[in-house]
Amino acid sequence: MASYRSVTVYCSSSNSIDAAFIQAAKELGKSFAEHHVQLVNGGGRVGLMGEMARAVHEHGGRVVGVIPHALKEIEGISYHESDELILTDTMRERKRIMFERSDAYVAMAGGYGTLEEFLEVLTLRKLGYHDRPIILLNTSGFYDELLGFFDKMTDAGFAREPAQNYFEVVTRPEDVLPTLKLGD
């Protein structure tokens, strides 16, 4: 069984979201800690990012946050409690470090940034720049339309093969680690 030390999770930094998404972040954070999986995230204390980081810590796990100086300076945005808080000059540098520090990637519900980060690791995998596992956590059907759009791209000839060849979709946080086949 493969053993991954670190998993990057891309997710919302918004606090104005449905409780189902918050619960999913807490459950996934608990699961990471219980299975000795280090969380790598965007270094924020808000939204799903903060909820998951706090859950990891509440259950004895480890958090690596990567945040640009400009975002850290915003009052209350950075998760100072991170076991390792890496400061970057740019968002591009942040994404590079998060990519390099991880053995797998998970995208939870989120906004433009989450979608962009997920699409980047998906594209890099399709192009052969990495072969690390990618999971799309589709809580409450959040990504149903995106998955349909991926099918439309393939059907219309804009993609040679289905996007789903490069990532797994799960609907429950408890299915993330078993799908990644992470051991203790």
C-alpha cells in the first residue's frame, strides 16, 4: 500500500458557506490527523481552510501553511498556529511550494482560486508532469456541473479523453484517504 506523508487540500477561504461544507472540512481534518497525514494548505485561518487546519490540530495532526506576505498582513487571515508557516512573495510561488510539498491533492468546495488550483494539478497530471493522486471531494453535489462540463469538453472534441481519467471523485470525506490508499 502506498504511503503519502503530505496531502495538499485546496478549498474555500469563505466563511459564508453552508454548514455541510464546514462539517466535511472538519471530518477530513480529523481523518488526516488520525492517519498521520500532514495537511498542506494555503495558510489561511478562514473558511474551510481554517476549519480543516483546526480539526487537524484538535486531533493531534500537523499543518503546513503556505501564504503570501500580502495575505498574511490582512487581519485574521493567516493560521499562525501552523506547525510550519511558509511565507511567499507571490501566489505563483505559493502554488509551486504547495505542489512540491505534497504526495497527493484534494479539492474541496471553493471559489475561483480553488478551481484554478485543482485545474492546474489536473492539467499537470494530464501532461505528464506528475502522477500523484488527485481527489475531487464533491460534497452535496457541489461539482456536479463541472463534471458535466468536463464530459461536454470530451464529447465536443476539445479533450481527447475524459478528465476523470486523471482524478477520482468521492462524495464523503471519509472516502478520501481510502481512495488515496494512504496507510497509517
